[in-house]
Amino acid sequence: MPRAGLTVERLTRAGAELADEVGFDQVTVSALARRFDVKVASLYSHLKSSQDLRTRIALLALEELAGRAADALAGRAGKDALAAFANVYRDYAREHPGRYDAARFRLDPETAAASAGVRLARMTRAVLRGYDLSEPDQTHAVRLLGSVFHGYVSLEMAGGFSHSAPDSTTSWVRIVDALDTLLRDWPAPVPAP
Amino acid sequence: MPRAGLTVERLTRAGAELADEVGFDQVTVSALARRFDVKVASLYSHLKSSQDLRTRIALLALEELAGRAADALAGRAGKDALAAFANVYRDYAREHPGRYDAARFRLDPETAAASAGVRLARMTRAVLRGYDLSEPDQTHAVRLLGSVFHGYVSLEMAGGFSHSAPDSTTSWVRIVDALDTLLRDWPAPVPAP
DNA sequence: GGCATTTGCCTAAGGGGTTTAGGCATCCAC
DNA sequence: GTGGATGCCTAAACCCCTTAGGCAAATGCC
């Protein structure tokens, strides 16, 4: 009986593909074992647990996202950079919905701190260098961008904007435009009454 | 052996409480049966399936959210209405994280169309009546607000903004301010180059 | 109050997914 | 070739979901 050649890397990659096909929450050690035509218990020499598998897929997805973002930002600034960065999120989610969900998987703090998520956060700040924001406004803006990108993409993935005019891409473009306008003219704090 | 007095309503309410305690994805027919000190199979005379339970919790959460939103919007307009509406989402998510997740549960189209979700959508449009937007910009704005509210709340729930300055409430207030500014001066479409 | 019917909760059982323990075959180094 | 490490296996326990069929409590009718 020849060996299947399982490795953590192959399992993680296959898990990511599985996530895109059937949804991240349907990624299961059992399904993965079936895909490799191997008994379930065999995977436990490579993976600590089902949770471990999901964490690895999440880290892979964050890595891929950060890679794409770095490519997109290279040589761009200002609104150009903002739009490119925004599209990285949306395009990744559309191409790899399961992986995108994985990237949103709740990691424990240490794992998160060692993940490509911090690179993504740094790049968000880099995008904002094209605008004239100083602390703490820059942090507010980072949070706003994260919220809009994640919120829009996740509502779009859930089907919220389908079957209704105007089409989703148009709204997306207009929203990115609007964010650019807003960042260029970020309002001062409203004085307490 | 006295009867437990199970009804769909009690089960749904208890499921919602369970969701707030252990997380919506941990809401399980088994856990619910334990809570009522009843055998699992007994719940199946009241619930069609585990999916059915989750759907009912989602509908309850949407109903509660819509109710709070209606209260919040009564007698308010403009930025006042915007801020109140925004806070409904955030406050609800902070008070009832499990229910909030439930409200984001993917419903099949007919169920969604009959849910309080459509009331929420109408109220979002009502908030925008305080601003001078005509179609299709109003739709873009509806989508932007949905994205920001959902995105911010979900990142905040995931712990994204904790343990870092400035505190999350400050960012939230400033972001709502910024949205008000943006809606008041919504940019025209950028002409194609 | 007695009786029939409905209703509600139960036992039983089958199908998955997760995880651990321990065994045998395969692969590699020497 | 042989010894050891490694990789995949069987076995088994535990939890969750779901259906089928049974007994008992509640309800309604007289």
C-alpha cells in the first residue's frame, strides 16, 4: 500500500481549496481525508486538531492577501493606491470566498500577532500616507477603511447586493471614490456641545 | 413525569440567550435540550432541524434590531438620526453578540424577504432622507452605511480594536461624524478618463 | 368524574465528525 | 540488508443531528 505523501503544507493548501468549494465552515478533517483517499486518523499525525487546520488555512489566506496587497501598492500612491488596495480585498473574496472567510477567522492573539495580518494593517496605514492625516485621525481612518472593505465584501458575498440595481461594482467604485474624497478632507472633531 | 412546556417561542428565546452566552455557532439542538433538561429528540416535535432553530433565532434578532431602530429614529432627522441608527447596531451587537451574529445569518431569499430585514433596509433609506441624495446615489449610500456599520461592529466584536489607542468608541463617533460629512457633500461620479 | 383523543416527551437506532491509542508496513540511512 | 523512524491503518470513545415508533400526560367531551 503506497503512501499518500501527506504534509502539513499539502493539507493546508487542499483545505483552502476545499473552503473555496464548499465554504470555510464546511472544511472538516473528514472531508480532507476523503479528498486524499486516506483514513481520518491519518491526518492527526500532521494536524493537531480541526481547529489547527482552520488556523493554518486562515494564515495561508492572510499571507496571500498580504502578498496581493504588496503587489498592488507597489508604485502607487494616493487615490490610486486606495483603489488598488480596496480591489485586492474584493477581488480576493470573489475569487476565493472560502479563503476570504478563513482570513476573517478569529485567531488567538499570539497567532494573530505573528500572522500576515499585521502586514496588512501596516499597508493600510501606508495607503493613508497619501492623505494628510495625523494621529489619532489616521487610526480612525484605518478602522474606517477596514470596516468598509470588510463590510462591503462580506455583505456582497452574502448576496446582499445581487439582483438589485445599480450593480455591485458600480456601488463599489463610487464608494471608493467617496472614501477618497472623505480622506482628502477629513472633518475635525465636533466640539462637545 | 411532568412536561417541560416546550414551545417554539421558548426554544427560540432560549436559543438566543444561548447564542449570547456561547456564540451563535455553538448553538446546538443538543445544548438547548440540556438547558431544558429534556432529551434531544423531544425538540424535534417543535423544530424542523438545527437549521430551523438558527433561522428562528436570526428572525428574532432581526425583529429586535428593527424594533430598536424604529424607536431610535422616532422624532429624529439628519445627523441625529444617522448617529442614533448607527448606535442601534453597535449597542445591540455589544449587548447581544450572539444574536447579532444570528442577524447576519444567511437566510434563504423568501425567508429574508419576509423578515424584519426589509424594515431595517427601509429605515436605512429613511435616514438618508435627511441628506440630499437621489438615485442611484442613495443606493450607493445605503450600501456604504450597511458596510461601515456591519464592518465596524464585526471587527470590534472580533477584538480588532481592543488594546490599542484611541479607544473604540472614540473612533466610532468620529467615523459617524465623517459619514455625516460625506453624505452631506456626496461626490459626483468621477468622469471616465 | 370517566373516557377517548391529542399532544408531548421518551427510547432506540443510524449517520457523521473529532480525537486518542496502539499496530504494522514502508522508507531511509548506514 | 537491517534498524529505526515515519506514515498510514484499525479500533474505539465521545458528541451532534435526525427519524421512527411508543407510552403517558393533558385536554375535551359527555
